[in-house]
Amino acid sequence: MIANYHTHTPRCKHASGSEREFVEKAIELGFSELGFADHAPMPLPKGLHPTNYITIGEMRMALEETDGYVNTLLDLRKEYERDIKIHIGFETEYYSSCFDNFLSFISDYPIDYLILGQHFGEVETVPLTYYGAQTSSEERLAGYVDLVIKGIESDKITYVAHPDLLAYRGDINVYERQMSRLIRSANEHRVPLELNLFGLFELRHYPNLAFWQIASDIGCDVVFGTDAHSPDMLLKPTALKYAEKLVESSPKLNLLEKIQFKPIR
Ligand SMILES: [Zn+2]
Ligand SMILES: [Zn+2]
């Protein structure tokens, strides 16, 4: 592994280790590129249910923290320019009422790329839909796929993080029908899908082998993302080996070691 584009910082409130520690660890591991994609600050509309502000807010940096995030990474980029290429990105969600405001908010900053990690449904929904929870509802599954497709169709998304985050426990044919839409849309817009090494290492419900079977049948571009929430998570050899085996045994999965960013302005 020579690059990782899915790295967090403590600003999201559930990661640890300084940006410098992540950078030094990546250099030690021999990475030539390190992309930070912390959970993006989100300009939420007024009038939401208070619980929704809290739930969405507590897993991401506040708007006021964006300066510190960007400036810290710009300084480190300069300091370590001989050793590693540092990219500044965000892991964003696609919320219909926020996405344009989000793009305009970050247009003041030198952001290199966005990845899409859709954890929640539309912000106005009460109670808020969390897609990591188990479900056998096709409506919920289709809602997730619709939001991811809207994100892809914005043409601002460099890749989709853990596309298989939704924990579906229903009919496999339904799953195939819905996830095929997501995969085909990604292909149409030349957006790679991430095989999430964090989920693999932690034995989470993703990567979901059923999803990757569908992806193997259709074919798609794949990128490994370590989704590191601490410096030691930047490389877990067992997870990487497993992911490599999965891709090697599926000729239609095209692994990209480095990726091209989609311009965001
Ligand atoms: Zn996270
Ligand atoms: Zn992440």
C-alpha cells in the first residue's frame, strides 16, 4: 500500500493522535501519499429537531474548526514535502438541504478532494436514520442508495467510502437490485468504491461480502481506504492481505493504488 486517502483527526471527536503523528507514521510505513478526509463540518439548516443537531454534530468537526484543520495540514505539507505528499480532503455526507451550502462553505479553503461516507439519512427526518443499524427494510436501503447516487451525481465526489455501510438483513435479491444501482451509477461517473480496511480489521458488518460479490459481477474501480482513526490504524497487514485476496480473486474489480481527484470547484 502506497497511499491512503481516508485519514481522520481528533477534530471529529472519535479519533486520536495528532496530525503530525499520522504523517510520521505514514512516512515510516513508506506511503508516498497521505490524504486526510476527516468528517466534514456541516452547515445544518435552522429549525431541525435538537437531537439531530447533536447526533450529526457530535461525529464531525465544528465549522469553526475548519481553519485549524486546514492550516495544520498546510504546515505539515510544507514541513514534510520531501517525504510525502499530503492531501487535504473531507469525508462528507450528502444531505439535500446542506450539500450546496457545504460546497460554498469549503470554497474558501484549499480543499483537494471529497469522499462520500453516508452514515445518516436526510437531516430533517425525525428520528434521524442511521444507516449502520441493521434493517430489512427495502425503503431504507433504497433511501441510502438514492442519497449516495445524488452524491455521485454531484460530480464532486472522488470516491465512495464504505459503500456497503448499510447493514441490510433482508432478501438478497432486493439487496442486489438496490446495490447494483449504486455500483452502476459510480461506474457511469467514474467514481471508485472503497474497500474499507477499518471495517475489515474490526470485523464490522462491512465490508459486506454480498456487496463485493455484486461488485465483482458488474465490475468497478476499487480503492483501499484504511479509514484510520488513530495512527496505528494506517496499516493493518492482516486486513490488507484479506482485501488483496478478495480483489485478486475478482478479475472485474480494478484496484487503483493512487486516485485522481474530482475537482470541487
Ligand atoms: Zn469516523
Ligand atoms: Zn471515515
